[in-house]
Amino acid sequence: MSQIKQPTLILHGVKDQTVPFAVAEALHKGIKNSKLVPFENSGHGVFYDEKDKYNQEILNFVNKK
């Protein structure tokens, strides 16, 4: 992970039982220029459970100046 140099957005459901939230925290810690956005009300399908927040976070990240 230390070789990743690009800004990285990590979107992860706190209630995910397939891939625990701790995995997202480890990714965030290992990728220097990353942003972790926890989805408090989601499991594994953040794009479905919280689609408006999901879309907004992507737009915010892409449009970041």
C-alpha cells in the first residue's frame, strides 16, 4: 500500500459484515494520501444503502481543489 501515490477515496460501511470496517481503517492508515469516509448506516452496499451520500462524497473528492 505504501507504493500508492494517488489520492485515494475509501468509502466503507461501518456495519459491513463481509469486509469489516477495520479493513478500511488499515487501508487508510497504509495509503498516505487517502480519505476514509465511514457510512454509519450501511453494511457492504454503501452505494445502495446511502446512495445520496455515496454520490456526494465521490463528487466532493473528484471536484476537490
